[in-house]
Amino acid sequence: MSKLEELKDALEFKKFLHDTFVTMTNELVEQETRLVNTYHENRTIPFDLYNLTLREIQAKIQCKKEVYLRLTDEELE
């Protein structure tokens, strides 16, 4: 049985959504932090690739926040 099938009511579903979106966002923030640290320790990565990757990660984070807002009418914290 999947986690979604185990949910019994709307509050559990909302908590499930919140936990899932927070986890996904935190994973992206960790990825962004690793990229920044790697670039500052070893600048062999081309700056354009570094900058593009950072913008891609930030766009994904913003997208997840926007989807969560549309689904729940609440800001993701």
C-alpha cells in the first residue's frame, strides 16, 4: 500500500503534501549548497555552468513553492 492510500482525511493529505514538498525543497537547497561550496573550493567548473545550474535549482524550488500554494492556498515554509 502506498503512503497516499493510507491517508484517511483532508488534514492528513495536507500534512502529507507539506512534508513531501518540504523534503523536496530541502533536497534542492542541499544540492545548491553543495554546488556553491564545490565551486568556491575548486573553480574548475566554468562560471556559466555554475550560474546556470544555480538558476535551475532556484527555479525548481520556486516551482515547488508555487505548486504547493496552488494546491493548499498556503505558503510553503
